[in-house]
Amino acid sequence: MFERDEIISTMQHWERVIAHAQAEQLKAIAELVQLRRQPNGQFSDYAIDEIALALNISGIAAGYRLDLALDLTQRLPATLAALDTGQIDLPRA
């Protein structure tokens, strides 16, 4: 019984670590895009391409992550904080 509880605790620990890593990645994406903001306030046309290349994901996936990163950092900081501490996972964010 103890061994099973330990395994479950280990699984829960890694789920929190994954959620924290995802939150940190989304913060980094939002920060990168802010650095790539053009003088007119718009984001660089190449921001999604840069994210896709850096993360080895498609442009569509990069656009999704960018949208999520901006939503969580700008509109939903409490949700981002919950993800960062592992209280929720990325699909719930």
C-alpha cells in the first residue's frame, strides 16, 4: 500500500512540475512578443514564426500558444498563477 501511495505522490509531483514549466514557458512567450512589438503597437509579423522555430512546433500551434500566453498574462493573471503553482493543468487554464 505504501509503495502505491508513493507512486501516486510522485505522479502528482510531476504533474505540478509540468504545469509550472508550462506557465513559465507561456510567460516567456508573452515577454518575447512584447520585445518584438513594433512602434505602431502591433506585434512583429514574425513573432509566431520565431516561437514555432524555437519550440519546434507548427505555426498554428505557435499562434495558439501566443494567444494563450497573452490571455493568461494580460487578462487572467490569477489563472496563470494557479497554473504556475500546479493547482490547475494547462487544459483547465
